[in-house]
Amino acid sequence: SLDNSSKTELNWLAIQAARKHNFKRTESESKRVIDLLALVALRLAISPNKCPRCKGVGVIKSKSEYITCPSCNGEGIKKLSVMNLSKVINVSEWRARKIWQQRLTILLSDYAIMESDIQDSIYRGLRE
């Protein structure tokens, strides 16, 4: 439902999950960079950005056929740019590209696994 109490709890759980990875940071990076990355990953997992070109479908019509959307590579989701990631977590673009973007992918993969496990549990619960 994403009311205020569930948002607070989800944020806390996301931060705890990210901290378990023991991601290293440089001395010049904020102590909150891992927490910020966790919140970015949570936001992307809950409400991914639809691709503006294909409107989240993954394909576009070209003449008389449908082709894979070149903007999102058929995923229907516009990924967070390195520049925006660097601004949000307050690191250099180089560090965002080489270090933090891969860590964001790790967190998003963790969330996808958790979501799949939840869906399986709900499905099993409904069948019983």
C-alpha cells in the first residue's frame, strides 16, 4: 500500500540489506552513500521508469512490423543514467560508472529474488 509506515519500514529494510553487502567506500565519499544507493535501488524496484519511446512495452512499430525498442533494448524500462546516479549518491561520474552502478545492479537483483520468493509464497498459500 506504500503508506507512510510501510515506506519507513521498506526504507529501513533496504538500507539493512545493502549494509549486509559490506560495500567499501572511499574516504572522500559520504558515510551515507550506501544508504542512498539502497534507497535508489528500492525506488527503482518499486516503480521502474517506463521507457518514453515505447511507453514500457519494449517494442515499437516500424512501418508494418514491430521491432525491439532501441532506446531500452526491449526491456520497457529506462535505466537510471550514470550522471543521475552520481548526483543522487553524491559521487563522481567515474566512481558511479565503475563502482556504484554494478552495486546498484546487485541490489536490484537481490530485490528481484525477494519479490519472486514472495510471489511463490503467495501462490502456494492460495493453492492450499
